[in-house]
Amino acid sequence: MYRREYFVVKGEKVLTPPLASGCLEGVTRGILMEIAPEAGISVIEQTLKPEDFASASEIFITSTNRNIIGVGEIAGQKVPVAPGPITKRLDELFDVYITEYVSRRLAAATR
């Protein structure tokens, strides 16, 4: 469970395991780590423990083909809000990033 691209929201901070812990170094995770701070959302890499998941206000995962996915339940325990406001905001930011990236690539290809 903890070797994926997991993110835990506590207050206004987003926590995710460091790559050294076995967390996957996905493209979506990398983009999120770049764009979240630009939008004023702190992303902190730290080892996550089961109690971090139990006390989270939101949990989400990232996926190259599904972007950002809110988690509604983990290990039989319901997550208070899924997707929550920070998860939704990050998903919107990610969509904008991808749209702008594709537009730039298309413009460059037509020159």
C-alpha cells in the first residue's frame, strides 16, 4: 500500500513519502511536486506511518493515465472527504498544466 504515489493532506499541507522509501517516481507525481508550491500548496516528503493515513483529512494517489484520484477509504476506514478541496484544486492545476503543455507542443510542432 505505501509503495505507490500516495499523498496525505493534513491541514494545508500535503505529505508524500520520499522516493528513497520506495515510492514510485511517476511523471504525474513529479509534475505535482513542481506545480503545487507555485500555487501556494506545500508538499512535504516524509515517511508516512499508518497513523498519518488515519488522521488525514484527504488522501489521494497519482496515476499517469488517471491523473489525481481521491481515496474514499483505506484499510476499511473512511476518509472524511474524497476528493477533498485540496485534491480537487491540485487536479484542476494539473489539468491546466497539461492543457498548456500540449498547446505549447502543438504550437512548436506547427512552426
